[in-house]
Amino acid sequence: MFNYKITIQYDGSRYSGWQKQGNTGNTIQKKFEDILYKLAGYEVEIHGSGRTDAGVHANGQVANFKLREDYGTDVLIEYINKYLPDDINVLSIERVDEKFHARLYASKKRYIYRIDNGQKQNVFTRKYTFHCPEKLDIDAMRKAADIYVGEHDFKAFCDNKHMKKSTVRTVYKVNIVQDENELIICYEGNGFLYHMVRLMTGALIDVGLHKMSCSELCDILENKDRGRLNNLAPAQGLILDEVWY
């Protein structure tokens, strides 16, 4: 079998997330598997580095799939991009060791969350930002962001109620950059749980609106209290930016 690693960007606005689902064919994974079936003539499963939610975007999603034949990377990228819709694009393809798995081998990921903090939403970025017209206390948000850094049990920031594996993750950094009316929050860590980045962002927004204090956020994290988090930041502001191996 020939194993291929691909890097993908997509606008997730009109899709039901990455992972294929029985009740819809409108997922990124299904789009790829349909094209690979057309190419190979047999079922091909593609594994993503992470299962982005409905409406979430990617600038550097990584995935891998295996084929019985060696088509060559130039032929593959041309064929796949020919049949993909305009809002999905393969940036690169490379042959990798047969053992490589896009999710299991990932060592670090970067997510970016964008907030439009202007009174009136920018019409050209509305599909890729969350509009929060209320004034945000950026200094308080930066202090709160430091709480996330390090190794913690992020059970409070996970919406998978049936999670059997460890919810301990290491967050390497959380940076908040203000660019005029836009806030860009950059998260880097060794892995992220279901809804983790959106819940972390929602809590930071609550701190910025003085609906939550830094000490309350610390307490929620330490006591793994999901019930006290009331703000799941909307999907459209989130981008999976890069994955390292």
C-alpha cells in the first residue's frame, strides 16, 4: 500500500464538519472519499488530523490515505483538485511511511480564533469571524489566557460526555493580538478536545465582558466544572491553522 499525506485548506461554512456521517454526505471527509473512489475504483478511507466541527475552517488540515497503486503526487493533486468544489483545496501531497497516521502522529496543533469587535460587522469577513460589538477588556482577556498555558486536565472544556481517554492536554501558548477592530486569538498545544478551543474562547470573551473573573476561570479549570461554562464561541470564527509532526 502507498500512503499519502495531504495538506488541505477549506472554507467550512457550508459543510457539516470534517467527519463523514450516516445522515449526510455533506462533509469534507466524504467529499475526498468520493473522489478517491472515482480514482481508485474501491473504497478509500481518509484520516484527518482533527475532526473540525460544522462551520469550522482549515488553513492547514492534514490527512492521509492509502492506495494500492502509486499514482504519483503530481497526478494525485491535479486529479483531486479537479473534482473538489471551489471551497476546498489540496495544497500539497507527499508519499510517507506506511505507518504514518495524520491524527495519531500529530505532535502540535495551532488553532486561530478571530473576533470582529467593531460596532458594525465587516461584511467581507463575516463568514470567518465572530461578531462581538460590546467593548472587550483585552488586558483581562490576556491575563485569563495565561491560565490555560501548561499541562492541565481540560475536562471542563470538553463536550464529549462519553470521553474515556485522558482529558489532560498541554497548551504551549495563547496569544491575543488586536488589529484595529479584530481580535486574533492563537492557541498552540499538543492536542485539543471536542469543542475545547471554542469553550476556551467563550470563557475569554466572558472575562473580556466582565461576566467572569480570572479567579472564577481558574476555579472552573481546577475543578473540571463544565456546568459553569455558558459560552461556546460560534464555529465560524475558528480556523485549524497548522499541524506539526
